[in-house]
Amino acid sequence: MADKRRTKKHVCKICGKSGVTEIHHVFYGQFRKKSENLDLVIEVCPTCHREIHRDPKKYKWLKKKYQRQWEKNNSHENWMQIFNRSWL
């Protein structure tokens, strides 16, 4: 994904490993555009990226983490208006 708003730092947001990274939409599928618009897009190493997609528990943990983080500065009601779903 080429996004002029983001500059890759080449550090995984999950394990902290430096090197090759990939962009992961925290909320993908039907929520992909919303993830982009709300900056819920993270840089992860290929290993963590595969684990996120293979392990439903890790994927749910990530969604919860970023929903909580977003709701620190915004209301839960606003979240529900945007996503019409909560992962908490």
C-alpha cells in the first residue's frame, strides 16, 4: 500500500524487530478503508504479519488494543457510529 501520509520506520509494532516490514490494516476486509482513514494501519515484520492472519486470538487482541487506543481520545459512541461493531 502506498500511502503518502505514512513513512515506514522499518520496526515491527508487535515484536519490535527492525528490518523488513509490511503494512497491516488493523481492521481489514470491509473495514479496510476505515482503518486507513482513522490511521489504524501498522507496520509489522513478515513473521508477525503471518501470525496475525493465522491466529484468530492474536488478530482479536490487536483489534481490541487499537480500539481501546482510539477510544482514549474519542468516544465509544463515535466508534460505534463508524464501525457499528465493538471488539471489546
